[in-house]
Amino acid sequence: MKRFLVSVLMAAATPVVAAPEYRTLPVEQREAAPAALDLPGAAHQAPAGASIQPDQPAVPANVQWQLYNQLQQVQQELSELRGMLEQQTHQISQLKQQQRQRYLDLDHRINQLKKANPAAIAVPSVVPEADIQNPSQKPSPDTADTHNDFSDRKTYDQAIVLMRERKFESAIALLEKLLAASPNSSLVPNSEYWLGELYMVLTPPNYDVAKKHFVTLLRDHKNHQKIPDALYKLGKLYYSQGEKAKARVTLEKVISDYPTRQAASHAKKLLAKL
């Protein structure tokens, strides 16, 4: 009985240790718990959401240098093309200005032609009586020449009208027809001159044919009144084609041979640009 009481007293004196309280973890924490374990190599793993990429090799230096050179070459070519474009734009502007000036020159000469009195040509107003009585009789040489002159004058006047209306190609066709039909006509020198003018104002201008007509006039009709103008126009044509040496010689000849003519004044102005 005594031993039983001692045992009870000793048990009562022993401190009571409370049992740990276990709580149920949420599902999210239970699933994430294994990831927090300190496993070998875990410190080297990438954080969640980060993509793992293999190491990218560096571009070799020689390839970089080659790409740089190619880039420089492309930039240089672009610069050259830009310069060519600017040059062509300037040339087109000059050509437009020259074309406009040729139109103005032609208009000026046509206006002068309107004011001038063309030389009268003796043309019978009616058919000669001899022709009525003998229609099959061949005309005399004088009569034939008169009819040819009448036809040439009509063709020439029609060409001038077409020039005033700016129908240049039609005017050229008539004047060329006159030259082919009547190479000895008194209107040939004027026709040669106007053909030279007309071929210069075509779009595009035909400088070679224009030059041919001016040269023919200067060679075959040296004393004609159109010689100073034709000589100046030839010099201007050389200037338009970039033949400055020929242009200078031709313009100086206009000034020296025809100092009082208006063509000499024009030649001086153009010569100052050379």
C-alpha cells in the first residue's frame, strides 16, 4: 500500500509535456513542399517560368568584318545612285528650259513673219485664154514655171499657218514636199531654214536633221537673207549638243560677218555662256 502511494505521488510531480498539435496543410502547400527540399543540384536549377537556352556561339570576327564591308559598299552605291538622280534631274530641267527657249524663239520669228510683207509673185488671177481654147496644148515654159511658183507658194503658206498653230510635224511634211517637188524654187532657202527650226522644236528634237538643213542653206545659198539667222541657229545647235568649240567658232563668225544683224546680238549673249 505504501509503495502504491509513492508511485502516485511521483507521477503527479512529473511535468506534463503537451503533445504536438498536428494541423492539416492546404493542398497547394502539400504539392509545393517537395520542391523546397534541399536536393543535390537544386540550387542550380532555373527559377520557375525561365526558359533554358543553350549557349549561343559568338559571330567570328572575320564574318563581322565581311558584313561591315558589305554594308559600307551598299551605302556607297546608294550615295552614287542619289548623285546620279540629282544630276539627271538637273539635266532634265535644263532640257525643258532649252525647249521652252526654242519655242519662244520660234514664236518670235513667226510673229516677225506676220509683220513682214512677203515678196509678191506674179500669178495670173484667171486661166489664160489660150489654155481655154487649146486645152490639150502643152503650156509654155514660162507658164509652167508660173503655175509651179503658185503651187510652191501655196504649199509654203500652208506650212507657215501650221507652224503658227504649233502643228510642227504637219508643217515639216509640207516643206519637205516642197523641197522634193521644186528643188529650184525661190522658196527653197526659206524652207530649208524653217525646217531647221522645226526639227529643233520637235519632241524630242532631231538635231542631226536640223543641222543638215542649216548646213544646206549656208552652203547653197550664201547670199540669202536668212544666212545670219541660220548661222546663229547652227551655233546654238552645237551648244545644245555640248560641242562648245564648234559653237564658239560659229557664233564668232556671226558676230564678225554680220555685226549689225540681230543674230549677232543673240550670238554675243550665247557666247558669254561658253
